[in-house]
Amino acid sequence: MRKILSKLNSITVFIITGVMLGLTGLLIFFFLSYSKTLSRTEQDVTYDKYYVMITDEAESSFWKSVYDAALKTAKEENAYVEMISNNLSRDYSQTELMEIAIASDVDGIIVTAGESERMTELINRAYEAGIPVVTLFNDNTQSERLSFVGVGNYNLGKEYGNLIIKMANEKMFPGNRIKVTVLVDAGSEDSGQNVLAAAIQDTIAKENGENAGRHKPIEVSLVAVDASNNFSVEESVRNLFVQGSTKIPSIVVCLNENDTNSVYQAVVDYNQVGLVNILGYYDSEAILKGIERDVIYATLSIDTQQLGQYCVDALTEYYELGNTSQYFTADSYVINKKNVNEYRGEAVDEK
Amino acid sequence: MKNKLKNLPIRIKMTGISLAVNMLVFMINIVLLIAMNNMSDKIDTVYQANLQLNEISTSIKTVQDSMVEYLGTKTSDSLENYYRSAQEFSELTENLNYRITGSTLGRMERSIKNMSSLYLEEVGQTIDAKRGRNVEKYRTRYEEATKLYGYINTYIYSLNNEQFKENSESYRRMLDAFRQFEVAGNLIMVVVILTSTVLILKLTSNIIRPLRSLTGMADEVAKGNFEIDTIPVNSSDEIGVVTKAFNKMVVNIQEYIEKMRESAETERLLKEKELMMETHLKDAQLKYLQAQINPHFLFNTLNAGAQLAMMEGADKTYEYVQVMAEFFRYNVKKGTRTVTIGEELELVDNYIYILNVRFSGDIHYEKEVDKSLLNVEMPSMILQPIIENCVNHGIREMMGEGRIKMKVYAMDDTACIRIEDNGIGMDEETVDRLRNGRPVSDDKKDSNGIGMDNVYARLKLFAGTDDVLSIESDGPGKGSRFTIYLDIKEKRDV
């Protein structure tokens, strides 16, 4: 100890002390600034416009994807899009959420409207209050909505029809008819879905007429799925499978993400893999996996990026130019076993 | 500056060090405390927003209640209540955020604010309609207002929840940071304490170091070693003063010791001188005494005596004195040198002559000399002392005619000189004593001063061997025989 001490001349001692003090100061400074950053939130960022998105089934990955795209686009325009149902502790209906949005005096509403009168009334109320409304996916044609952003439902239906025909040609089905069940939303006043279902039926009817004999006749039936509450979809889908093997359809067409997931699960649970073919909707991870495992024959994917982006574009254009086009149509693709990996690769790349 | 510091008294230095270190620790403590306070304040403010929301919630409830009361009872009290609570509610919502923020909380606040103003409007219209008794209108307005009330409440509740979630999150993070800070603070304190300990040790050792070297030196001095260097003094505190005094003391002692040594040296020199003088004096006295019996002087005086005798015509006296002079001159001249056998024989002749004159012809001296050996070298004053010994101890004590026979002859490479007498002879003891070179007696009254021991010693030194003199006697009354053996090689060139 003494030796070490004697080696330290006073200059080194002073240097050591200085360094220690400096280190202490640095540490304290670091912690002070750290504690400051702790209390700082995103509040510092502000936006010019505040849009609200109201969708049914807001938690599904489809709508999430749409919302993300909308938010991304909005932020580029210095606006913010909010899925207000996500922040509220109570579950409100779309109309209630519309009322809230109007009362909150937002700068724009994006809503999956449907053709109900109440919705028309609300959209008109918003319009009167100076709030532009963009209907998304499900239009409300009677209202004073600014634009409709959706998919070409008739084309989509034709696409499903073609997929069904393709399957009828490729595969062997039991019985003397190929039973196709299209799941539609029971409570929906949604014209889009109706158009879609009609398109499927048209396509099949045409096929049955033109190419009779090339395959067993195809029988398309619409089954209403009760989507009035959170669990009814699952129940409705299960009902399909518990009615006896002769009544179980060979092909099930799902027109939304939730139905697809439910049917997929039911097919697995009731040991119907290979017997029941699913035509799905949307490209969530679970659905893509179903395609890989041959449970889901194909799925129609809608470009959610475009959906989200168009909604915000319409509002931005309205604020910039005073008006915008009435219709925006997003692209759709068929994803099947052949291109699923490709698609997935792209999706990964995008991320 | 540094010198000034050095010159401070130790007490102040020590106090200064401890003050400085304490201040350091104190300051860092204060800084840490401030930082911690800061953080805990932040934690306190975290829930401030929740409190505000609760106030709003209470306030809107009062508005709604007073409205309902008024609609039901139409009392002025309830109306008054309504106005007051509406005012209060309006003020409360005024403070809410109105910007479109990145955070959900801010946006929700904005929605609450907007909805609240609409709500107040609706309530106002309801009250107005009630006052105007427009039943249809106030009913629909009331329904609208109540719906809005529900929405606002949900929003407040949800916002409260969201806020609580976020606050809990930030509280947790803050708490984490607080813990980390605590650890860091403790670390810092440890570091500071260690540093200050090192600092104190260093500084005090700076102060103590001269004291330590002083102790070491004092130890040396105590052991008696004064040959030490002076301790450097670089401060004028107490230790500096003591060190200076010590240095001075050591120097003084050194000087004192030096002085003592010098005086001792002088004394010694004086004593030496005195002794020398004494010796010289003694020497001079001796010289003086010697001068009195200088053989030259004796020889010269004898010569003078001889000349006087010649002038007076006393031939015998002249001859005697002359021989005596010769005898003494030999002593003078050859006293210490090597001589020849011939010269020694001559001295013996003179000696016998003097003895015979002295003792009126008692001694018959015969010699038989091999003339070729006369030049053989030998030490001086050898034969005469032997003859003297023969006369003194052999012949003089006997009755009848004394005889001394001298024979010089060669034996191989050795020249032998034999001296025989017919005196009383010697007993074994005397012979032994002579052989061993010890004096037989200390009777010197008639002697030339050179004893047999001396003769024997010189012969041995000259020849380098012990076998140089043999002394024989056939017993008391039968005479004695001395034989000297000399190496012929030691012949002097004539």
C-alpha cells in the first residue's frame, strides 16, 4: 500500500480525482437526461387532420392491415387515422361509433357502412357537420358519402366461380352433385356481399349450362352466418358440419377472414380434410398455412394496402381539391398452393 | 501558491484535507439527492392526469344530475346547480388537449373536449326547451345529451384506463431507472469514498513523510552515526521547523566532534615531540659517553704514549704501548667487518703479548699455521674472545705453566682452526652451555666485552650452519679444545 502510494505523485492523485468527479458528473447527467426522456411521449408530435376508421371486426388481421396502410399514408400527409373502437373500454356498434366520431368533430370518417337507413342518416349528419365520410368495402349508396373504396365485388365473385369450376374439373367429388356453400353474413345489409354471391351463382349457372357433362353439376347454396355477436360465427360454421355427412358441402366459400378461419378449424376438427375444400378470403398467416397444408384450396387476397391508402387519399384529395372520385377499387389476387411461397416471400420482403 | 500551502501549519493542512474530502462527498451526495428527488417528483406527477380526469368525470356527473333534476323538478336550485356545474365543467374541459397528437391519450382528450362542448350545447338546449315547455324538443335533446353523456363517460373511463396503463408503464420504467440510479449512486459513493481515502492517505503521507525521514535520521543519530546528510526542508510548518533544528543540531554535533578530534590530535603530536626530544637527548648523552671511550681517541692517546716512550728510549714500553695501540686499532677498524684468518691471528699475537706483559710471561703460546689458509675469510673478533676465554677460565685458575696451542690446517674444503689449552678444562655442563650459545658467566670486568655466546652466534650467522664451532673438554683438569670450521671458498683475493 505504501509503495503504491509513494508512486502516486500529487499530479496523478489530482488526475484520478478529476476523472472520478468527471465520471460521477457524466453518470448523473446521463440519468437526468434519461429520466427526462422517460416522461416524454409522442405528445410532441402533432398532426393537421384527424380521421377515424370504423369497421366491423376491427380486430381481424385484414382490417388491421387496412388500418396500418391507412395510417401510414395519413402520416405522410401529416394526418392521423384512428380505429376508435380499439381505444374504448366498451364495445359500441358502428352507428354508435359514428355518433361518437361526429360528436368528436373529427376531420374525416372511414366506415364500412352497409346500406342501412340508420347509417345513411348518420353519414348525412356527418356530411352536414362538414365531416367527409368515406365508405370502405361496404358502400352506402344512398348517403352523401364522399367516396367508396372497395373491391370489384362482381369480379371477385367471378373469380370464386372460376375457382369452383377449376376444382370441379380437377377433383373427384362424392355424390352426384358438387355441393357448394357460400357463407354470407346473415345480418348484413351489405350490397357488396350480395353482388359477390350473385356473381358466383351467375358464373356457376353459366358453367352448368355450357359445360354440362364435363363434370358433375354444381349446386350453389347460400348459407347465412350469424355474425351478430362474437361467438355466433363459430357456431354457425360448426352447424354446417354437424348436420350429417350427406349434407356437408364439398366446397365452402368464405367471404371474410373470420369465416375462413372458423371453417378451416372446423374442417380440421371434424376430420373433413380432403373432403371439404375451402375457398378462403384474405391472406392472413393462418390462412396461408392452411393453403400450405392443403386444407384451404385457395384464397382471394385483396390488396389491403391499396384499400387503406385509397381511403386516406380520398380524404386528402377532398381537403386539397374540394372533391374526389366516387369510387376506388383495390386489386385482388388468387393465392393457392403454387404461388403461396412466392407470395409469402414478397410479404416478407415488404416487411 | 504551492509554497504558501506548504507553509501552513499541520493543523490547518489536516483540517483542509478533511474539509475538502467531506465537501467532495457532500457535494456528490447533494447531486445524487437532487437527481433522486427529481425522479421521485416525476413519479408523483405520473398520476396527476388521472386525478384531473376524475375531476372531469365528477363534474360531468353533476351537470347531468342537475339537468335531470331540473327536468324532473324544475326548481331554481337545480337550475342554479346546473349553471354552476356547467361552468365548472366547461372550465375543466377547457384545459384538455385540443391538438391531434401522436399519442392516443392526447387524441382521446381532444375527442372528450369536442364531445363535451357538444354535450354542453345539447344540455343547454334541453334546459332551454324545458323552460320553453317544448316537451317534444327537450325530450329528444335530453336523449341526445344523455347519449353523449354516456359516450363521454366511456371515453373518460377508457382514457383513464389507457392513461393508467401508460402511467404504470412509465412508472415501471421510472422505477427501473430509479433502481439503476440507486445502484449507480451507490457505486459512485463507493468510488468517491475510495478516491477520498486514497486522497487522504496521499496527502497525509505528504505531510508525514518529512516527519518519517526525520525519525529515521534521529534513529541513525541515536545509534551514534553522525555522518548523515541533512534532511531537505521544503515546508515551514511545525515539522519543517523541527527538521531545521535537527539539521542544525546534527551539524553542530559534527563540528563539535571534529573540534574534539583536532585537539586530541594536537595533544598527541605534542607528546610525540616531547618523547622524541627525550630520545634525542638520551642519544646525545650516549654519544657523549661513547665519545669518551672512542677507540680512536684511545688509539691516538696510546700512539702518543708510544712516541713518548720512544723519545725517552724505553723500548719495551714503546713496544708494549705500540702493540696495545695496534690491538685497539683492530677493534676500531675491523669491529664489524669480515677479516682474514691472518688478521685474526695477528690480533691474537698482540693479545697474547699484552697478556704476557701483564701477567709476566705466564702463557706459552704456540702456533702451527698452514700459510695457504691465511687469506680465508672469517668474522672479526672471533679468535681473541676464544683465547680470552681460555686464559680467563682455563689457564689463570690453574697452577703451573699455561699453554695455548693454535693450529690452522686444511681438511678437505674446510679450513680448521683449533685452539687448545691445558687449563682446568670444563665440566659437561659448561660445555653444553657454551655449545648452546648461552653465556657462562656475567663476569665482564676483564673482558673485551665479547662473550662466547656472541662469538658462537656470529660464527653461525657467518657460516649459515650450526656446525661451525666444536667445543671439547676431556674433563676437569684436562684442558679444553675449540675448533672452528670455515669454508675455504670464502677466501679473499690478495
